[in-house]
Amino acid sequence: MPNYQGVWSLSEQYQNASGWPSPPLFQRALFAGGYSTGYENTIDYVTITSAGNATDFGDLTVSPFTAAGTASATRGVVGGGQESGTALNVIGYVTVASTGNALDFGDLTLARQALGACASDVRGLFASGESPDTNTIDYITIASTGNATDFGDRTITGRELTGLSSTTRGVFGGGQSSGSETNVIDFVTIATTGNASDFGDLTEARRQLAGLSSPTRGIFGGGNNGSSNVNTIDYITIASAGNATDYGDLLATVTSVAGASSHTIGLFGGGTTGSNTNVISTITIASTGNSTDFGDLTVARRALAGLSSAHGGLS
């Protein structure tokens, strides 16, 4: 704080600028895997605070379609998916602040595709998916490589869902359950283990949607309602259970899209509008309104994984 004359010392200026005692989060989002003209192992990255086209980061250890991604402030992890029709249990990781190819992290408790993921600073969670359809939730300690451990069960069995988080709560929403699109949102306390509890409902039942969050607000975007792709964006207040509220619209009706965010900015990348797209669009999480153009992925593709080193689950 400044002294009584309103003057900052050098150490106080540094502490204020750096966000002391907690340094500011590194503002990078990654989009990984998916399907273009074939199965992709591509990892792209963008700087969340600077609109523009993505840059090549490296390659995943496999080429997964419908994998899920999440991250701590330093390490990004991508798990599950399928390659050439075979469900995967593979988890790979990268150091988000660098570039390069992914390394093996360990295995999920069961091989599955079309799962959802979220994280806190310490733990990453992977939920549901098709193996066949399951309600299983796994967790990993992101800083320590190794196989996932059983966390508990979701309130429903399903696939093609998405996940997001605050620093304490993991939230899973949408997807397909028992052959029909669902609007179910459920949640867990990330630091514990146990079964999920009901949170509320999306504004529209849909699968293949994207999730992202600030520490207080969760956003769900895009998807398919069973008859058509949608441009729907809705939001929840993560600390308060209840139904989602309309936020606005995406640039296009898109499904199999990925989400990533900082504490203030949300990104939606890739997916299909009937053909694969490379579009990245952006929103300001704390407001409402339609998304705007951010830039392009290096490869147009669908069913990719999104993650960031600054999302709402990180303090």
C-alpha cells in the first residue's frame, strides 16, 4: 500500500503489478485433437487476451476424436476419445507455457470417448462418456503423472457432455443419455470424492456442446438438439444451483465445438456447421450477448478438446 504521502515503494509497486501474493495466470488456450479429413493429433494455441489466428503448439501422443481437455495453471491434460473407432484410455500432457509434443501421463479407469472434463489448481476430473455409456467420474492429480482414480458417479449415464469448474465445484452438463439429448446439469466438490448432485437444467437439451467458465459463472455453448445444430449460449452461477439462463448466440449454429477461457474471456473453437470449421469466437463471460470473431484454428476440425491455463477453476 502507498505510504501516508501516497508514494509506493519499489517492492510495493512490484507486488501490485505482479498480483502479489499470487502471480497472474498465464493467458493461453490450447485446442487439441479432433477430426478434419482424418483423425488429428494437432495442438494449436492462442493468447486469450489477443485476438488472432492460432499457432501450432505440437502433437498429442495419439490422434483422438471426442477427447476432453483441462489444465492446471502450468500443465494441460487431454484424456480419452477414440481413434479409428477404438475408445482410448490414454491421458497425455503438455506444459502450457512452452511448445512441443505431448507426453504420456497415464490411463483413465476405463477407455471411453465423448467425455467431459474440468479441474481445480490441483485435480483434474473426467466424467461419463461412451465405453459403452457410463456415469463414471475419474480424477487425477495434475502435477503428478499416473493413472486416474475413481471419484464417484454422475446423476445420469451419458456421453457427448461438457465440463467446467469454479475453484471448488466441478459442473457437467448436457450430452446424450439413454439415446436422447439431455438438459441435465450436475456437480461435484472437486477436492472430495463422491457422487454428483443435481444442479439444474440447461435452457435447451443438447449434446456435443462446449463448456467454459470464470470462477463464478459457467457458460455452455453450441451443440445439437437432436434435430439440428444450435447457436445457443446459456450460463449458470456456479455457486448457486439452478437452471441456466440465456446468454446470447454463437456466430454460427455449431456442434462438436471446444471451449476454453480465462477468468474474463471465453473462447469457442472449431466444430462443425455441416462442414468442419476453423472459426474461434469469443465472449466476455461476465456480460451477456452474442459471440464475436477471434481468429482461426490452424486446421478446421470437429470434436476437438479445449483447455487453458487461466480457466475459472484456477485461483
